[in-house]
Amino acid sequence: MPDRTGLATALRFLTILPLPGEAEVPEPVLGRSTAWFPLVGALLGAVLAAVGTAAGLLWNAFAARLLVVAAWAALTRGLHLDGLADSADGLGGGANRDKKLAIMKDSRIGTFGVLAVVLLLALKFAFLSSLGSLALWRALVPAAALARWAVLLAIFAFPAALPGGLAGRFKRCCRWPQLAIGTLTAAAVTYFFLGPWGLAVQGLLGLAALLWSLWVRKALGGHTGDTYGALCEVGEAAALAALAALARFGLP
């Protein structure tokens, strides 16, 4: 079962919140913290929606949406964007598994990484720009929660490429209780904001996460911390895309 220590660990790992705690987290606590990922995402989405709403009172919609995207990157320390860049460089530039992993460990960013980050941020801004101020709450909270649920799903269902790395530490103590609690949390948040359509989006995002994970396993043998971050970023953009499409047709 999740506990407050796990929640604090998830908040420290996924956001910039300076919560007190040990720098080195025991592996069991790290694994159990995955149950809280969707809830942390929902809290992050609520903060971002508040930022967008407040900014909309002071500036035009363009500036407000841009500030939301900037706050999104800042509140997560750019951690997932860094994972996206490293994953794009490694998966796009490496000829084999070892070369892909070596490129991903390199702190320098390459062409694939730059393109991935720029396009991802542009897509987030574009989808957010198609939503009204009230719709920000109904999109940002579920999108951030579902993306982190997709990461939980990947941690549970797929191996780590490097058992001694961060992905391996998460994987070893992520069990059925964490998956069940995280899935129910994500479903409850999504249903509250979007009704049955939100559950459909959750199902589609889960399928996309499984397909991404199958490709990553084929290329690298399993997930790394970078590919988790990439999945989170792509999952957020994909959820926003789906919700913007629903909004365009007046649904939900």
C-alpha cells in the first residue's frame, strides 16, 4: 500500500518541491512511490491550470498558454524533457543497443534531441491554445495524471534495460498494489473531469504506452530513466491532443 513517505518521494522526484527527506531513498520506498505518480500529476496539472487562469486575467491567451508551458518545464525541473532529448538522440542516432545506450548517457544534446524538445513544446502550446480558460482545468489535470499513469504502467509491465540503473530501482519494487492504486487514481481523476470520454482517452493512452514500451524493449532491451521521461512528455502531449480534439467537437 502507498504511504506518506512514498507520496513525498514521488513529489520530490517528479517536481521541484523542496520537501524534506533523505537524498538517498531506499529502493522499496522508491518502488512504492510509483502508486502516487498519477496523483502527483493531478496536483501538478491543477497548479498549471491555476497559472494559466491567473495569467489569462493579466495578459492575452497567447501569453497565458506560453507561461503554462514554461511553468510546466520549470515545475518538473526539465527532468522529463531531458529524458526526451536523450531518448531521441539515442534511439535516433545509435546503430545498435550499446551505441544507443552510450549516446543516451552523454550529457550533450544532439540534433534529434533538440528537434524532439522543440516539437514537443510547440505541440503542447498549440493544443493548449485551442482550449478556453475553463477547459484548461479539464485538460491539464487529467493530462498530467494520465501521462504519469502511463509511466507507472511501463514500469510495471516492462523490464529495465540496465538493472543497476534508476529504471531498475523503480522496477524491482513496483508491484500489483502500486499499479492498481495508480490506475484507480488516474481513472477517478479523469472521470471526474471528463466523464466516460476521459476513460476512453485513458485506454488509448495506455495502448500507446504499451506500443512505445515494446519498441523501446526491442531497441534497448527495456526501459531507462530517460525513456520513462520521454514517455511522460509524449503522454502529456498525446493526452492534450486527444482532449483538444474532443473539445473541438463539443465533447465531453
